[in-house]
Amino acid sequence: MRYELYYWPSIQGRGEFIRLVLEDAGADYVDAARDGKRGMAAMMRFMESRSIEHPPFAPPFLKAGKLVIAQTANILFYLGPRLDRVAKSETSRLWAHQLQLTIADWVSEVHDTHHPIASNLYYEDQKTGAKWRAADFRANRLPKFCDYFEHILKRNSKGGDYLLGNKLSYVDLSLFQMIEGLRYAFPQTMARLEPQYPRVLALHDRVMARPRIAAYLSSPRRLAFNEQGIFRHYPELEEE
Amino acid sequence: MRYELYYWPSIQGRGEFIRLVLEDAGADYVDAARDGKRGMAAMMRFMESRSIEHPPFAPPFLKAGKLVIAQTANILFYLGPRLDRVAKSETSRLWAHQLQLTIADWVSEVHDTHHPIASNLYYEDQKTGAKWRAADFRANRLPKFCDYFEHILKRNSKGGDYLLGNKLSYVDLSLFQMIEGLRYAFPQTMARLEPQYPRVLALHDRVMARPRIAAYLSSPRRLAFNEQGIFRHYPELEEE
């Protein structure tokens, strides 16, 4: 099965969580909207189609044979067992999904540090709000999310170094991406906080050392972080 | 199976999406944290427990036998087929879940109209940002979400008056709740917009007329909307 991923071609954004699992599994996929003008046109046709059965509200979405699935966490829920990146039992799948939805909330909060007022206004037009929101994020929300995932790794009753136990799941890949993005957006804050989260960081490093992930990260398929994506580096949103 | 729902006892909030499906299905459940001081203490114990296998990041969460499941959309994904409020096929479940996650995004955006800067600050301390964000929500986001769901109902190729076709699913109950909440929070905006969304409103009325839902809505189990919940009515956030 060749999967077709549709996402904005110039940013990592939410699509990156899906790219990472496809890459780690060595899946056969195309990043359709990055395939030149034609790809982007195909994505827009999907978005605007009046006839498609299950239309997405927004990218990313995945075409898998006749299925079209949207919502990042939903796509990962679908791909997880097919790519052997989550155990097949319902309990494991629900728990992985619960963690992934918590990451989705975290991602939205990161986005809102630079866009607290409106997604369709420029950052420059909501800078005052952004400073306040970023300050609260750095002081309260970021440590709260990190604490949570550190604690999951610590209390893992089955042992093992991954969020779900002994075996890597797609949620580990997503947590890796969170740390990468947060280091890009808030390097000083992360440098200060990281010593408190040794398990999360060890997991990050373990993911980064996986051969397929390492190959992906050094390939042109990995886009650089930039100020159009979810994780943006604006020095004025960082701590003093 | 007696389900135990854990959620803040004084607001509809995200818990209401789960209450509605339990009520509509006539399920055996307790709204545990509303069971006096003891219930609230039990919820906090869950939240703070260092030993629970799959700890929730935040309420709501559901106890179903030995399972503890968090994240509203995840709980509904679990309950849907068990309460016969979604078809059992994977395609139906993924599509229902995709719609539910879109509603979850919508709920977060409603929350942020009154809390654009920080959840742990008072509304009064972020009123200026709230006015801007609410204006954008009313002008752009609210119509975008309503358009989307109106369109889903319109293009339903299988016919039928529900989001998934001929049979009510938990997503219909959630869409009903969105309309209820939005009418409470933004009555003028909704009065102006509603004529554009006849199918969404017909669905809302159909849900409200269901005997168990009607009984629930007029029972003391249905909390009133208030200014501690997700949907809040602040006249200054409404249109002129």
C-alpha cells in the first residue's frame, strides 16, 4: 500500500508527526503536496471538493487506498498498528491515542504562543498578546506537559524505556518531535528545564539515533524549522 | 457495566459530551465527582495518584471496569460502539472520530475566546485579548465550522439526516451541544447566522426531541451553562 500524505509543503507543522512514523517504519509513501505545483493543486482540490465522501476540515490528511483520513491523531491511530508502531490490543491503542491527544493539545498551545488572537492575522499584529501567552506557556504549561510525560516514563509498570513500555510506538516519535520543536522555539527555556526531565530526553536521543530517523533527519525530506510553522523562534517570546 | 465518569461537578464543559451519549443510550453510569465531597476527593486522588497505570492529564476521564480512559474524543471513541452510538466498521469509527476531533478543536477555540492568554488567569485579566479573539471567532472561525458541518449533512451520499447517515451517532449529540453552547455564549451572532445552517439546526432539534435527551435536559442532572464553563456569556464579547 502506497500512502499519500497531504500537508503544507513548506513547514513541518502537524504533518511532521505523520512523516516521522512513515519514515521510521520505512513505509511506502509520497508527501503529495511537495510534488511541485501539481501536488499542491491536488491537495487544494481535495480540500475544496464538493463530492468527496469524508472531507477533511484542514490538512494533514492521508489517502490510504480508498480511505481519506484527517486529524493528525486519527491518522496515527490508523497507521499505528499497520506500521507496527503500537501494539494491536485495544487497551494499548487507547492509551497511545490518549497520550497522542495530549500531545495534540500541547501542539495547539505552542501554536497559540505566537497566535493567541487569530490564526489568520500575522504574528506582528498580535505580538502583545503573544508575549503574555508565551510567558504563561514557559512558566506553567510547558513544565506541566513535560512533568506529565516524565512521570509516564518513570512509572511505567511494565518497565522499558518507551512511553508504552518495551517497544517504541508512534507516540515516542511525537514526543521526540515536541522536544526538537521546543528547543528550536524556546532554546533558553529548554536549556534551563531539561535537567528536570532526564527520561524524556533519553527517549528523545534514543529516537534520534534510530537509523531510519537519523537518515530522514539528514535528508532533504526533513524541512527546517521556520517562522511559518507551529514551532517558531521569536527571541522576544523567550525568557529574559 | 457501570461506567464512572469523572469531571468537574459544577460545569457542563467537556464532560457534557460524554454525559450526553451516556444519557441518550440509557447507560448505567455515575457522575462520580458530583457525588458530594467524597466524589470530588476520589477524582483528585485519581489525578494525583502516583501508581495508576494510565494517568489522565486532565478530566474528563472514564472508569470502565479496570480501564481508565481520558481525553473526551478518546472516551467517545471507546463508548460509541459499546453504546450503539456509532457503526462498528473501522471506516465509520474513524470518520466519526475525525468529526469529533474537529469538534474538539472547535471547543478549544470557544474556550480561548474568553481565555486567549492563560487558562489559569481570570477572564477579567485578559479581557482585551478576549475581545479581539472573540471578534475573530465570530467573524471567521464560527462560520467556518458551521459551514463544514452543514456541508457534511448536505453531501451525505448515503442519505439520512445524521452526520453519519441514517442513524444517530455520538457526533450528532456533540454537534447538538455545540449549538446549545454557542446560543448561550453568542446569542446575537447565532441568531444572525442560523438561517444559513438549516441542516445543522434541524439536527439539533431532532436530538433535543429524543425522549431520553429531553428527559435529561429537564432533569437536575443537566447543569445550567455558567461563567465557569467552556461556553460563557459575556455581553462585551458579543457583536455590537
